[in-house]
Amino acid sequence: MTRRTPAASAPRATRAARKGHGERRAPHLFLLPAVALFLLFFALPIGYALYLSLRSVRVQGLGLGSGARREVWAGLSNYADALTDPELASGALRVLGYGLIVVPVMLGLALVFALMLDADRVRGRSVARLGIFLPYAVPGVIAALLWGFLYLPDVSPFHFVLAEAGLPRPDLLDGGPLYGALANIAVWGGTGFNMIVIYTSLRAIPPEIHEAARLDGCSQVQIALRIKIPMVAPSLVLTFFFSVIATLQVFSEPTTLKPLTNGVSTTWSPLMKVYQDAFVKGDVHAAAAGAVVIAVVTLVLSFGFLKAVGSRTRQGESR
Amino acid sequence: MNNRTVATCAAAVLATAALTGCGSSGGSGSSGPVELTYWSWAPGMDKVVALWNEEHPDVKVTVKKQASGDDLVTKTITAAKAGEAPDLVQAEYQALPTLVGNDVLADISGEVGDAEREFAPGVWQQVTLGTDAVYALPQDSGPMMFFYREDLFEEYGLTVPTTWEEFAETARALKEKAPEKALTTFSSNDAGLFAGLAQQAGARWWTTEGQKWKVAIDDAATRKVADFWGSLVKEGAIDNQPMYTPAWNKALNTGKQIAWVSAVWAPGTLTTAAPDTQGKWAMAPLPQWEKGANVTGSWGGSTTAVTNDSEHKEAAAEFATWLNTDPEALAALVRESGVYPAAQAAQTGDALKEAPEFFSGQTDFHERAAKIAEGTAPAAWGPNVNVAYSSFKDAFGAAAKKRSDFGAALRTVHETTVADLEKQGFEVAK
């Protein structure tokens, strides 16, 4: 692998010599739009959400008419409520179960597809690549509706075939199979994207390396296992990272399936709970606290993972 | 795939929510006609409003079409927080306490004159919340009825149930004769249906005692209703799958389910859900708890309310009164929006002379409907109906799925509702 060379210092010296008054201001000016946009559309909304999460509404008397509701400081009580809310906790557990199916299956399939497309002597490569990628272009809500109709016993062609064949017809929108049903939608929609990421980095491996391996007597499978997979490890890490975040944010699939079945509650996933708080209960303060909790968990999990992977690769490099 | 952090998403959602409803304030300025904005989800409302605009060049109303139900309540409250609520808004009866509590709706008792006598007392009480104020004008109502497949009832030798006991027997009789069919389903995805059934049994879920709210979701009347449906689901006499799904449409369209406990607006829903069954349905009064009684509950129905943000409350109230009491307006509402007007004169008037096309066999449809509507039980709504309704969906959804005790689910709904009130700072009478 390439080693990082010390930053080139020669150009900097010449630039420093020519540094004038205007040039010192220029970088700040160039930064201004990015900083302004960051503050306006990132820091400010987050700050506002944090502010909201520390407030709550108190009602007086019957709560009718003007002045019946006052916004007051609530301290950390919204957070206490969110953290002790059994619904949020069981929602997190449900998402964990869902993620345990989605992430390995989706990434496993994506890697296998990418390796197959990258193998020598593949015909119809571009058609296959497009075919696998295509579901990613279908909006999540549409995909969930489409699959939802395929799952619903009374309108599903699968159920029709099973019934005609006299076989038992599982209810896919309930209990354990529901996780598989939801995971299937995510896998169907997400595999193509992850495959493209992995495939792109496979194409970047210099052909000499394959050739050398082949001359040394490696089979295609050995090349895949010993050469290709280790060399695309960074993109596997990346896709894993994306998938975990997407899993923690699962919302549109269960929300779309909810009206079709009693098996999905209105607070099935943590984000659905936040949505319920904000738009059904009309309690933005509880919703803000819930959102902050989810954001912190997501940040800790994803960056913790990146850090763990980073330190392992650094160890590997120094060996 | 979305790799932004949740916080951004949530914050963006909140920010968007705060921004929606911009550009909706009524036009100000002394010259030119008064401009009013009206948020409504009724189809064809723009055509009804066009009649008003023709006759009243000095007050111009603009309709902004909205999504119905809970979404609009949240949207209106958010807009009102930003001082951007429309002049007029369509609101369901059960949303009024929430809207009033958030200081969204104006008291228009001084502007509506004697509109009260146009409406049944049980309906009028819902727009006053039992106070001297008037927070909205009733637009449409949804007296509940029993709809059934006349041809299939005949085929299986069933008689139309007049009491709930007979209803249960009918369900069992059908299961015996045709095990793959069901009389109907218990659906948990619209709490309004269950609330209406509870009203019929005499439940009053939210009442006030001085400065305290009293919640009685788990009262004897409601428990009777819950146990009745729970036992039917448990023994498998009726289905337990939710309404308004493709599977439900198919069940109605193919005659797998042969009846529907619904409200006066059911013909419209059946037209789209079960198009192949036109002319095969009939309507009967809701089964009764006591033989020979004429009591029904309400499912659905909405009002027209004026907001505190409106700069022309008087003109807005005048329009709301016209829309919901003027014979020409009511006729247009029936024709264009297909609503069942709350004003009593219109329920027996010319506009509703003909039976709905889907029920063409039942020429006296509206005559019978008006008679049923007379027995509408009062409804009692409180400030957190939304919380009770979403808890109902989850608790009864799970109970229906497991075919378990509905009484326990009802207690969950009751407790969740009380806990939410207390958390908000309301005093709750025990």
C-alpha cells in the first residue's frame, strides 16, 4: 500500500513569502458560504431541537381557551421519560432483530454479486449489473407497498399458488416472519447500491495482481477469498457503516405496512415513536428528546465502529 | 440510502413543520374585498365555495385542499404557533378540544346568531364543548348504521339483526353455513368506529368536573362493547383483520365479508372498495343493546371553525354559517362533496331525495337515515383524543391479532390516556 509522505513543504514556503493582505482574508471568504450553510441548516436546527427537548408544555385547569398552555423549562425530564419509555426500548430491540437480518444478508449478497460480476468470462455483465441495481431506484415507500401487497394473504399471488398446491400459507405480516418480510424489502432495495460500491472498488484492483495470482495457481475462488476481499475491505467497512445507519433509521417500510396488518404497531421502530410524539400527540418536546437520544446512539455506534476498524487497520499496517 | 444523522432529519422535519402553512394568512389591507383562506379536505369544496364567491364579491374565500384527519390538526396547531393559521379550517368533532386547548379556534358565539336551532342538540353540544362559547359550526355528521349484502343474507337464510345479541347469532350462523366467510371484521385501525359503538352503549369518555377532566374510557358501557367484540373475535365468529386494506376491499367485493358496521357515508367507500357489488347492499339501523330502541353512535363528521389568527373573524363566521345552514350551500355540499349534512333541515330536504347510486334498490335510504340520525347519542371529547386513538390502534390491534382479552386492551387505552393528561399537567378526577 502507499505510504503517506510528509506534507510537501516547498510550495508552502514560497506562498508564505508572497502572502499579502488580501490573501490572508481570502480563505475565510471562501469558507464563508460553507460555514454559513453549516450553521444555518445543520447547527441551528440541531441546536433548536436540543432547546426544544429541554422544554415542555404545562396545562392549567381544563386546558381550554387562551393562556391555558404555557411552555416551561423541563430540565432533563423529557430525556428521563424517553430513556425509561418501554415502547422506545422495545422498538430498539425490534430494530436490532431487524438489523441482524438485514445487514449480513444485504452485504453478503452485495459482495457475492460484485465478485460474480467481477469474475473473468462473465457474459451480460452490464445487464446483470443494471438488473441488480434497479430496485435501488424504486422509492422506499413504493417498494414497501409493492411487497406489502405481495405479502397480504388475500391478494398475494404466492399465497394463491400455495393454496392451489394445498400447502400451508404463512402469515408474513405477523410475529417472527414479519421481521423477515421487512428485512426482505430492505435487502431487495439496498443490495444493488452496496454491490455497486463494492464492485467499483473491485474494478480498481490492478489486473497485474490477478494475473500474478493466477500464474501462482490460484483458482477464481481463491483469488476472490485471498486477493479481492482483503483488498476491498475499506469499501466493505463503508457499506457496513451506511447499512447500520440506515437500519437504525428504519421508518418508511414499517410505516407503509402498518395499515395492512395488526402486526406492526404505531411505535414499531424508534423513529416511528418520535413521529407519533411529534405529529399524533403533538408533543414536539418529547419528540425532540427522543430524536436526540436516537442521534446519540447512532453516532456512538457508527463512529465507535469506524474507530474500532480504524485502529485495527493501523495495527495491521504497522505489523 | 440516507446517511445523514437522525438529528438532522428530526430537526429538518421539525423545521419543515414550522414552515408549512406559510403564505396562508388572510390578505389584509383596507382596499378590495376581504380575502379568507379555508383549509378543507372535502372533495369539490372549491365548487361550493365558488357559489359563495359569486354572491359575495366583498368576501372572497379561497380553498386550500388538505389531507384529512389527524394530520390537519397538527398542521393547524403548528401554523397557529407561527401566527399563520388560515381563517377557516375544517376540523373533526373529536379534534375541537385539542384545537381549543391550543388556542387555535375563536369563539364565534356572537357571530353565528341562532344557528343552534338548525342542529340536533347532541351535535351542537360537540361544538360548544359544553360551555357558552361556540367554537365551530357542524358541517356533516356520521350516524352509524348496519350495511349488509341483501342477496347473500337471503342466500344463507339470515335475518337482519336488530339487537347485538342477534348480531352475534347471525355471525355464528353464517360461520356454520359457510366457514370460509365472515359476517364482518373487527378492525382496530380506526378508533372512531369503536368510539361510535361505545357512544351507542352510553359511554361518555371525557367529561369535566369543575376544573378537572374525568376520563371514563374503561367504563361499564365501553367494557360491554369491548367484551362483546372481543368474544366474537376470540371464538372466530368474525374476522380480526383491519379495514381499508386491499385484502379488505377484496373480501367485500367477493362477498367473503357480507356486512359492515359503518356510518351514513359508507356508500361512497363501498363504491370504491367493492365496485362489483353495486345494488346488492342494503342499509339497516345499527343493532341495539335494548330491543326496540333507536340509539346510534357517530363515526366521522366534521365542522367548520374560525381561527384566532383570522383578521376577519366576522366575515369568516358569516361564511361558515352560510356554508352549513344555507339551503343552497347545503345542497351544493351534498352534490359536490357527497357529505351527509349535519343541519337537520337538509337531511330530509330535496338534496338528499334520491338514494345513493350504490344503494339504488333502497329508495327510502335517506328517509331511513334521517330517522336513525334522530337517535344519535351525544359524544364527549377531551383534549387528548389523539393519544387515546393511537393507543387504541396498538392495544386493540395486538388483542385482535392474538384474539386475547379486549378488556385488558381497553384498560391500557384508559390508563395511557389518563397518564398523558397528567403528564401534560391536567388535573384528572378519579
